[in-house]
Amino acid sequence: MESHWTHHRPGYRCRHGHTSATRPEPGRTPNAYVREDHVLPHLPALLLRLTGHVESHGPASVSREWALPTPTQAISYLRSQEIPLTYDPATRTLTADTPQTERITIS
């Protein structure tokens, strides 16, 4: 997917290599579009599913305050691990390309 701006908002699209303004051939997979503001809130959940943990703060003897990851932390992790994401517009799911193929639904 490539990034683009639509209606003054960032988003992502996949045109399956089709870059011209001409009509696509019949039977070609339709273009996929997803807005960034629909994806970002779901990335912390994906990070939790990939790593299986939440960071805690404070010593073990004290009540711990749990901190959910932020979208920025999730993005950093995905980049550092070189994990590509695949979006399926039919099911509105985002899948991490890892051995466990974790999926989240974009509402």
C-alpha cells in the first residue's frame, strides 16, 4: 500500500500496480483504501497480540500501573522487526506478516 491524502486526511491505498487514470481491466482486484485514523487506534492491540505483554511501571512489591502501548510504540516495533501489514478490504482486517499471522479488525 502507498500513502496518500484524501479529503485532507492521510490514508493508504493499493492500486495493485495500476497507476494511470485509465479504466482497469475487467476482473482486476478492486483498489483498496483505508484511512490512517481508522488504523492507528488498533495498532496497540496488534502489538499486544504480537508481543503478548503490557509494560508495567513500579516495583513488584507496589501496586503496578499498567501502561497500554501507544500507536507510536506499535509503529516503532513493527518497523524495528520489519513486519509488513496486509489490509483486506473485504473483511476489514489488518494482518501482521508473522508466523502467528495476528489479525485485527478495523472498525
